[in-house]
Amino acid sequence: MKKSYIISALISILPIFSYAIEYKCPLIKKGDYSSMFNSVDNWYIYAIKTNGKPIYNFEITKQPLWDDFNIETTEDNKSSLLFCSAMYPHGFVNTLRSVNNSNCRIDSINKSFHCP
């Protein structure tokens, strides 16, 4: 009996992921960047110091290892803001993307976002 419950639970979850759009944090090339003035694949790039102050001009010397993910829903509950964050020598490099969906979920295994 337990196997049938597990199988039916898995079958009910599968359609959520099969119809969802997956958003992955962007690959950022080496180079010089200016906070909020650069974007890659519709992701805005910005950097902040550990004290929270912005870093206006910064250099990327290697691809950031995204290790923190967050989703914020807009006040009208129609859109979501997807965030990726990585450690940077003097703070954090972050990316931000807006999507027209308020039901997004974080897939921590694949380090991505799923929006049905």
C-alpha cells in the first residue's frame, strides 16, 4: 500500500516541473561591469560591499559560483524577481531578473528557478 501512495504522490508532482519554465543564473564573462547598467540574458548584474553599499564599477575575473538564491513577489502578485548571489573579493555579485509569474520555486538541487 505504501508504494502506491508514493507513486501517486510522485505522479501528481511531475506535471508541475514538466510544464515549468526553468531559469538558470547567467554565465558572466570576464570583464569590467557597472552596477545595474550591464545585463546578460535579461539578468541585471550588480555588486555590493559586505556593508551593503553598492560597488559601481567592478571586474569579473572568473565565473561567479552562485550559492544563494531568492525570489521576491511583487506587491500586485503578478510578477516575481529572481535573485542569484555569489561571494566576491570585497562583497557580493548579484543578478536580478523579473518574470511575469508569481508562482516560481527554487530548485536547490539544480540551482535554478522553476516558474509554471
